[in-house]
Amino acid sequence: MADRIDSAKRSEIMRRIGRSATQPELVVRELVRRAGYKGYRFNLTSVLGKPDICWKGRKIAIFVHGCFWHGHDCRHGRRLPSSNEEYWKRKLARNVERDKQSQSALLRQRWHLLIIWECQMPHEKKVWHRIKRFMARYYE
């Protein structure tokens, strides 16, 4: 059984996790650039949900979601910290609900959305092809 981390140490670890310019986001930015798409903005606060990569005029947004923080149905997303479990369940459920609401509102406004999950990043070539297919459909 894994060693338990006390709450002070857990808080310190969680505080150090960045909100933007995470490694998966940086990789996706590079893949977008390599695919030949320029002129995007990142973490645009004026767009609901603050997309990680955005072409506001074209209504195109790419979200790069961390599996834990956004409740993905993979092994990383299903895993909860062993301490303060109820707090984490509530917090992560709020994140998932906020994502659903933001994405629904953007879709009603005729935005085109692509969500890339952190667990997909080891398959960089597949992610690159998804980006190319998505962008070919909506960028032109």
C-alpha cells in the first residue's frame, strides 16, 4: 500500500500545480504550430471556459484537459487523493459541471470545440492527426 501524504504536504503539492502552460498544453501548441495553424491566442479570458488555444474570430477552441482535474474516465481521472476524499469529490464534480456548462454555451454560440485529454499525450502522432482533421474542417 502506498504511503499516505499528510494534508499539509498534499496542499503544498497541489499549490505547485500550474493552471496554464502545462506540459500537455505546450505540446499541443507545438503540434498546432507544426500543423501550420498560426494566429491563435491562449488562455483567452474573454471566451467562456478560457480555452487553452483559441481563434476567437473563427470561433475555434481547443481545450487541453488534465484527466484528474476535469474528471476524465481514465485511470488518472478516476483516482482520488486518499485524504479529504469528500472535498475532492465535490471539487472535481464542480469542475466537470462547469466544463459541461461552458462547452454547452459555446456550442450554442456556434463555436467549434476540440478537447484533448492529458492521457492522450503519449500518443502524440494520433493527437497531431486529430488536430489536423479538426482544423481542416473548421479553419478554412
